[in-house]
Amino acid sequence: MIFEIAWNQIPYSTILIIITSIGLNLVSQIAVRFLVDVEEARRVAREAKAFRKELLDAIKRGDKAKEEKLRKKEKSIQQMELKASNQRLKATFIFIIPFWFIYIFISSLIGLNTTVAVSPVTLPFIGNELQLFWWYLITSFAFTTIITKLVGTSIE
């Protein structure tokens, strides 16, 4: 029954990609939850934001002494941010190969150049007819924020 569906036809292809996007986002964010110290990443993000605000204020006020003092601390802040972002990349690297296999499987069902969704507005460089890659990208971006909030992996 499931293989008898015309997956390369709208709305089946549209829905299949939305479900795939949600599923892959969910798996990815659950992995982040287990592999990344989210609280530490939040702390680093808050500290870096406060540092940048303090540095910008010193620059705006023309306080050279404070700016110079903060510039000395800048490298350690960048290293903390790099360490935190590298933790998130671990989850990405673990799942990139399986996700590619899923993408290849979905593209074999649908076809790479098949229109899977039609946009009501013309998108720059894309047009109105969205193929697999573009529709997946749009739906993935759309659901990422929601899923990171639900799973508790958002940094803000």
C-alpha cells in the first residue's frame, strides 16, 4: 500500500518531505540533547553576548583603556565559543551519513527535479515550483526553531 502511492505527485511528495524534515530535525535535536552540554553552551552564549555588548559600549564611549583590556579577553571568549560550537558539530557529523542515505532514498521515490511544492510567491533564484532540495531546506528551517524549543536545545 505505502509503495503504491505516487510519491512523485503533489501533495504526497510535499507531505513526505515535511514528515521527513520533522523526523530528521527531531532525531538531530535529541542527539544534541544527549551529546552536548546545552547548559554550558547557553552559559557561553550569554557570556559572549555580554562581552560583545561591553566591548561595543567601550568603543562607542571611546574608552581606550577598557577596550584594550577587553581585547585581551577576546581570544579566550572566541575559544569558548569555538569549543561550544564544536560540541554541536559532533551531533551533525554522527548523523550526516545516515541523513544522506535517507535523502537519496527519498529522492529515488520522488525524483530530484520533480516539483514537490508550489510557492504562492516567486522566490528569488528558485521561482514558484520547488524541487526536493529547496522544499526540504525550507521545511527544515521552518521546523528547526520549533523543535529546538520543544526538545530544549535552543541556545537563546
